[in-house]
Amino acid sequence: KYIFKRPIIGSIKHKIDVGGYDKKRSYPYFKSKGKDVLLTEIFTDVDYKGGYILKGKEFIADGGDYAEARIILKRNGKPIIIANANRFSIGNDRISSPLASVKVFFDADSIYHSALKFTYINSKRKLELYRKRNSVSESPLINTYHQITMDCELLEWNIDEDMIFFGSLPGTSISEIYIESANNYLEAKYQQLQGMDKIHPLILIRNYIKDKGEEVFFVEDFARFSSYPLSQIQHYLTNLSNKGFVYYDYGEQRIRVLAKLHNYLKAKSGKGDYDVISFKSQVPAKNNTKMQINSALNLKTKDLNVLGVPEIILSDSQKVYMFPSGGRIVIKQNRDFVFSGQIAAGNGRFNLFGKDFYFHYDSFWVDLNKIDSVQLSVPLIPIQRDMYGDEILTKVKTVIEAVTGDLQIDHPTNKSGLRKDSFPGYPIFRSYKDSYVYYDKKSIYDGVYDRERVSFHLQKFEIDSLESFDGKGLIFPGTFESAGIFPIFNDALTLMDDYSLGFKRATPEDGFDVYGGKATYNNYIYLSNEGLKGDGKLEYLTSVTNSNEIYFFPDFFICSSFLTFP
């Protein structure tokens, strides 16, 4: 059987002992001269390109010093994963390498890493990529489609299926992965990088780029430029690779500068914007014999589903946080998120609860498609402060329901929040459509104000400066419907003394017909969590009742103290 379509040039060694050939001595030995030998379909949908070594009966995929051995996994005839290594061991059912650079393609984007343990088991059609966190493999996976880095231990994929899983090895008690935006910046990390160095490592690389005019360079060239010993500069660059600033190709000993390095330098100098998006996924073990899964990438939709996420900080300057329901989020292209649960803004002043919220990274706002309720908090009156000097807040006792709207976290060019003076008024909430306030809590006269008959119908509204608004600024115009107690009328909800939303208003000069015209009421009407009340005159048939405390209910009223005139 012919394996190759054309002869392969190389060298051969052969040795025969007395008593005949001993296969344990690895002869015959053949090594190809070039690294361009192509073997197609070594397994179904798996090709090999690189050097060829025959050692006895063993085939060794030889990449030489520059990691030119290449395994290509295909789908529908197109490469979807390419792995490069100095050597691959290829057996009857398995391909493996202790250290391989790997790139997973989907369309024009990819997930890649420079130093992973590569294992492919053909009988299971399963690929495993293992990343040891305390070695040259420590650097995170780089995901160009979602514009994130992923710090995880294990990637597993059945190459005939559409889901790639990220998580930890079997036996892990709690599986953790860390996800960080490509534009994330932390001042503490920048300072930590310098250590005892005279020149900050990021600045030294920037100086090299300026001097040489190249962002891809050999480690040896950089060692000469920096006047460090080669062994020291390798450790130096490995540290930067582990933190995601450069891509270290260990096979070729070549460095490629990543966008994160430039982003950090611009953020430090104040010339560039950045974000603080970075979060952890934490999932307890369910089965000690199987991979512990934190995240799954759907190759068809390109959605990255992540479990076990308790909280994500969207803006630390504007105090905007998201708390996914069940710890689940879906990451779309370029750091867009879809999630259900809670959004808190303004250091606890503004809380939204709902479903299918869509965070748009570029425009830095959240499309709030299905808001179940809006919970507001305001400073206590008189003002009280905690040990940090912040105002102590109390919840507004009324929630706004059936809302749709959006939350503009900050200006799109100010995701860091550093230029508050240039972009005042953020965060901003805007409602799109009408919403409602109800007074049917059990605590309000056992829910007598049935929401089907009693409600305040709010017009579209906007609240800006969510980090600093107080009770005086809360005004919600709309229409009040009271189960026929009063005619339907327009008014505005404001913050009442009991920290609920309500109103105090006077009737027209000639009063309001009440209970369908059976009586007439004149003077003040109050609405709050204390119910619907009056302080005035009620005329019914031939009687007149004056009271400073009338309680109006859908089918009756009660006067706590009154004077009646015939």
C-alpha cells in the first residue's frame, strides 16, 4: 500500500543484529528532509502536514525546532481546528502532543492558545485541550469573536457536534473559569507588572516596536534590544503572555503583540477608554467521572453560554451591576450579553427585575425588553450617612410594573467613567411605553384595591443621574383609575411621607362625583400605601359629612371621625 503520492526525500538508518531484527531498537529509522509532507484523512476529517519520521513501526509527526508539525481537523471539508507542535504522537486511535499551539476557527474569528496539551481520540471523535494553570500554558484562551479572554482548564469537543465545552477536569470539586473583556484595565495590575524593573515591561515592548517598526518579533531579537540574558527574557515574556499582553509562540520562539498591551498603555496615559468587565463562573461538581462544564460555545449560533455567574460589574464608576438569574448569561459577538435577572444602578438607588435583557457593549446600554418591576431607593429624610460617608437608602414601598425601556450606562466613549464632567447625567433610564403602579398588596387593607380596577397608569418617563437622585426628583405623570370611586383623572405620582409613591390633590371647585354619582366629594384626596383617603366634605342624598379622615374603598367608605348635617 502506498501512503504518499510522491517520493519523500530524507535520510534512513538501518541496523540488523545477530539473531535478526529487534523492533524495540527502533529500526529502521527514516526522517524526511522537509516539513511539508501531507497525509490526508489519517482519520476521518483529520489531516497531517509536517515532517515524517518512521521509527521502527511507529510514525512520529515531526515539526522540528519551529513547531511545523500540523494537525488539521475539518468540518464540511474546511479546517475548523489547526494545531502546531514540535511533535505529535500518532497511534491507531489517538493523536497527542504535550505542548501544541491551537486555533479553533469559526468564520473569520477564532479561539487560540500557544501552549496546550493536545489529545484527539478517534474512536470517540473527541478533542481535549488541557491548559495547566501554573506553567507556560497559564495564559488565557483568546476569543476574537466575543472579544474576551477565557481562563479555563479544559476544552472538550466532539468534532461531529456543534457544542464546544469549557470547564475543568473530572474530579474537580468546584470548577472555575474567568472571563475578561479585551478592553479591561486595572490600575493595580499595571503597577504589579513593573515589580522591580526600571522600565515598565509594557513600555519596553512599546519602545521596541517604535525602534524596529514591527509587532511580531523573535524572542532572541528582543533579548538583544533589552540587554537581558535570553533565559531571563523568556521568563519575562512568558509572564506577559500569561497575562494576555502578548502571544508567545513557544515553537518558533516568536512574540506577537496583542491589542491588550496597547489598550493598557492608552488607558494608563488617559488617552484611551477602557472597561472593567471581568467575571468568574463557578460551578460545583455534579459528576466526578466527567468534565465539569462552565461554558458551552454553539458553533452554529456562535453564542457562548456561561453558567455559575453570580455578578458582573458593567461600570464601577456609575455603580452598575448585573445579577443573572440562575447564574446564566449568553455572550454574543463583541461582548454583548443576554440575561434575565436584576440590574442595579446608582449604588442601589435603581433596581430592575425582568427577563431577556440585552446589553450592547459598543453603545454601552441595556435594552430592557421585559421588565417585571422597577424598585427605587431614596435617601432617608433627614439625611443619614454610613461609616463610609454614603447616604443611607431606604426602598420606595411602591414598585413600577409592566415597564419596557432602556438603561444608558454611560456615554459609549466613556466606558471607564473617568470623564464624568464631560458626560453628566448618566446613568439614564428611559421607559418606552406606559407602565403601571398598583396598590393591591396584602399590607394595604388585605389587598382590597384590586389591580384590575385600581391602578395608576404612568406615561413614558425618564430618570437621569441614577447615582444621585433623591425623593424630590421623582415625578411620574399619568392617569388614576379607582374602580369608580372617583372619575378617571390625570395627576402625578411623587414620593409620600411613608416612602411610597402617591399623590395629594384637591378636587375641582364643585367636587367629584363618587361611587358612580351616588354622592359628591369635595376637598383633598390622598393616595399612598396607606390607601385612598380624603379630608373633606361628602354629600350623600340629604346628608353632609365632614371628616379629616375618610377611607375610600371600591364598594364602600369609612369615616374615622366626622360631623353630619341633615
